[in-house]
Amino acid sequence: MSAAPAPGNAAGGAATSFTTAETATLPLFPLQTVLYPGGLLPLKIFEARYLDMAGECLRSGGGFGVVCLREGTEVRRPGAAPEQFEHAGVLARVDDVDAPQPGILLLRCTGTRRFTFDTPKQEADGLWTAEVRFLPDDPVLPPGAEFQGVADALGQALKALDAEGVQLCEGAPRLDDAGWVANRWCELLPLPLSARHKLMLQPDPLMRLRLVDDVLRQRGLVTG
């Protein structure tokens, strides 16, 4: 399922009705990307299974789970290899939707909570679902003096992107939040999907930021 910029004229998209639950049954959307909490995800949807999924999300105020594809393709094709994906992901909240023509939906989504699951189930229409267990949210911790350079560099990068009309996040940057800073760098850096997935699951936001700091220093993007 290809990603595409979603327009701003939208309807619906309230917070999910189960964001405080410990478990939930979620529809899964395997994609060749890793969604992070707080990250934006524009999607262009045209497969029947995902059009139905999006419709149900809009009716219920619920969301869907974005999981990273390991094998297979986002769009089902005859003779294609079966989808193989990671057994962990992030709950996507649908914020905006537009229907530019029949059979196509443009969604604008935001990543919320991380989750894991054991055994996914494929429905008759091809949609994957799973009973997921939500993981704890990152505690809000300051980057501290050790990682202030990483936060400052992100602030500069976000300003440069904004000048080019590229939006990486909603609202004001949270440069005083180590987990938020680490997540936005993980989205920006050209990391392999497997590395992005492992960093997303790292339970300690300061450790995640430390690993990002190592990559930035190796690339000469942060010094001192």
C-alpha cells in the first residue's frame, strides 16, 4: 500500500476508544516502514480490505496497527510471496481522510502506542488482525547535558524541513523530551528497517537517544 501526502481537508479522526486499555484486537497494516509514537503517516489506500478497515476506524473512532514488513509486498498480487511481518508495531490514529475519487482514500495518521502480539490471524478478505498487548509509553525525561547537542541539532533540522514545507510532527517540537527527540531522529536517519524496528521497541528512551547520538557522531552531524 503506497504512502502519499494526505491533504488537509478532512473529517473525523478522534482519539482511539481503547488507548488506555492493556490489550485490544487490532486490524494490522503491514508496511515497508516503521511508525513511531508521535510520528506522522500519510497513506493512499485502494485495496478493498484496507478501505473497509479505514471505514470501520472512522465509524468507531478506533485505529489500526502498523507493522513492518519483512517479506512480501504491501499490495497483494497473484503469485506473490505471503506477507511476513514483525510481531510488534505502533497503533495509528486516523486524523484526516479525503476521498479524491471512488475507491481511493487518502489518510493522515499519527502513531500513538507501541504493542506486541503472538499469533496474527488473516480474515477471509485478506486483512490481518491480532490480539495485541500495549507496551508502556516512554517516560518524559530530559535529554540532559550529555545529549543536548542531539536535541539542538534536531531543532535545526526541523526548522530546515519546515522551510521546505515538510512536516515531520504535529504541534511544537518537544526538544526537552528524550524519547520524542530520539523518535524523530530515527525517522530522519537513513537506517535499515530492522534497525528502526529495534530502536522503536527500545524501552529506555535515554538508551534509544544514546544509540541515535552514536549514529549522528559517526556521520559527523553532532560534535563536541
